Amino acid sequence: MSAGTGAATRGNSGVQFAKNAAVLLLLSAVWLGGCTSTRGGGHSGQGDHSAFMATGSGSGESIATGISSGISMPWIATKNTTRINTASPVEAAVLVSRTLWPAQSKASRPGAVILADPTDWASAAAAAHLIHHPHNGPVLYVTGESIPSATLQELQRLQPTGVKGSGVQVILTGKLEAGVEQAAEELGFKTTRVEGGNAAELAAAADAYFIQSAGEISEGVIIGSSDEEAFTMPAAYWSAHMPEPLLYVSGDRIPIATVQALQKRGGKASIYIIGPEKAVSAKLEEELSAYGNVTRISGKDAYENAIAFAKFKDNSTGFGWGVNEPGRNLTLSNVETPQLALAGAPFAHLGKHAPLIWTSKNAMPGSVMEYVMSLQTKYEQSPADGPFNHAWLLGGTAQLTEAAQGELDAMLEISSASSASDGGHGGH
């Protein structure tokens, strides 16, 4: 394995510079023309002449930022929301990375990049734990056999600094072929592998690797079902945010790898089950109590389960988002596109630190709408005083419609505490 030498180039060519300049001029014209805004990251700026007018079909299948050709607005923002505007999980992971790691200085570059195969969702979700410090890096997607060009370009742009102590710059997770490792090493990066024969073994291996890197062990763990994607996925966001790992049960058994990871906590683990009994049975809950204190966080369906996890807070341990008051951030993804949701896990780690909330394509389900409304901010004197809400959206308009984004934007808007309906900001 070779140490990173900076051999992969970060600079843009003259041609790319000219393209970027043209886009920036367009963005300036757009900004002068209205109140909607867009956000970008990395080496180029992209704009939009309306909050909801992406070029082409609006589905976001491709991106003209050196990732691929087609749609020219990879980010689409309203005043309270920012959309990662692509249907491709590979491109979504790259755009999230570009949003959070500008890579313009050592301080804004990641320590290590995690490579995962999104088709193995349970392994990729457990690997999201490695996003957290001290690795401080995004999860980028690969296939089992190769690294997509968009991911390779992003690795070159990021130039990870290497994790303190080991110097590792790229962490390969799951069942990835030798060609993936070879491609990363040919770019000059130092690599390592975190592997397992199944999702439970991979999760335990990620826990062990994190303990080694961080130099400490978290007593808290999250237990999810590797058979229940929608119920378990929100835990990946917390695991990216804080040092508690995601470990797995499957069916009606606790895998040996999970038992061994729990035993490391010496019978004092704080165990948080995510999901109702149809995901993790009462029998397993009882068996898990042999390894520590068990708390279940659940909702009757995937939407309510994600909300319950976002609202939960254990004040005795500090575990849990506790998003129960205004002035917070959320990440929303269509429950039918979990690979896109996983690409957004770094949004829990940096910036506004957002939990995952499931929604549907055309509008928020009733439970989600009620939750978002409970977070609406109110001002006493001036709307400039805040606090403010924000939401990330994952997917093009084929995954989350313009109407869904508009509805969410309106519900997140700050309003006057003295008027039930002020038509905006009550004269401000």
C-alpha cells in the first residue's frame, strides 16, 4: 500500500476555468434577476434562473460540473431548502462531498474518504460510522469491481490529508474487488480495508476500526435490523454524527460479530434499538439486555420511525438528536430511494448536522408535515432575529417534486409570533 504523494492533480485546466467563469457570469445575472438562490461547492459555481427550473427533464440524472453532461444545476435552493439535484447515488455522494469539503485548504480537506458499494445497503450504512472524526470524510460510491469516473474525480479534488497516526487516506469497505484498491493506489493514496463476510461482520469491523483510530470506545451502540432498510437507515446519520456505531441483528438472532462487539463494552453498553418489534423483535430486545441497558426508539411506519429517532434524546448519556424545537436542520429523502438517503449521511457530520427524515415524492405524509410544523420558527420583533430552519433534499424532481420542495420551504419559513397568518413577515 502506497502513501499519498499528492500525485493526483487538483487544479482545473484553462478550459475548465473558462467554463467556470461563464457559469459564474450566468449566476450573477440570475442573482440580480430575483430572490431565489442557489448553492454550490468545489471549483465551479452553478446557477438557476428560478428556484424550480432545472434544465432538461428536471430529474437531475446528470450534471455538467465535470461529473457528467446534462443538467446544469446540481444544487437547487429556495430560501429554506437546498436540493442535491440528481437521481444518481454516485453523483449525489459527490455533490454532498463538494458541499461539505471545499478542499481549498488543508483544513477544508477530509482526513480519509470511505468507499462503499451502495447496492449493499446494510454494509454501506454501517460504514457511515467512519465519516465521523478522526476520519472526517465523505462516503463515496463504487461498484464491487471499479470506481466510477465521478468518484475518481472527486478523490482527486479532495486530496485527503490522511488520518493522524495511520496516514490512511482511503478506506475501502465491504466486498470490493482488488481493482478498486488498485485504482485508488494509482492515484497515490494510502489505502486500507474494513471488511466482513456479511453486514453484521462489516459493522463490527467498522466499530473496531473506529475504536482503533479514535483511541477510545463508546459505551453507546445502535442496534438495527439488516433486513429492514427503511427502519434502520436513520441510524446511519447519527453514527456519522457521533461515536456510537450501528450494529446489526438479523431475523430472530444476534450474529456472533454483534455479540463480540457488545462484549467489548463489558456489560455496560447503552443499547438503542431503532425500529418497532416487526424490525427487531421483543425476544431480541430481551436477549440484548444481557449486554447493557436497552432502549427502543420506534414508530409504526418508516416515516414515524425516522421522526421518533430525530426527536429522541437520552439526557443521561447525551445520545440522540433531540430535534424538538425550532431553529434546526433536517435532511429529507424519498423513502423509495434509500441509496440517495445514504449519500446524504455526511450532512449529519458537518455544517448544520441534520438527521434523516423520510418523505414521499409529491408531498409530505401527514406525520412528517405535523413534525415539520412543530419546528416552525416565530419572531417577536424582526424576522432577521431568527432562529431559522433549513432542510437538505436528496434527489431530482423525479424523486422529490418541485411542489414537495415548495411545500417544505413554506413550512420552514419564519413567521410572526403575534399573527397566525401574516402573509409573509408582517410588514417586514
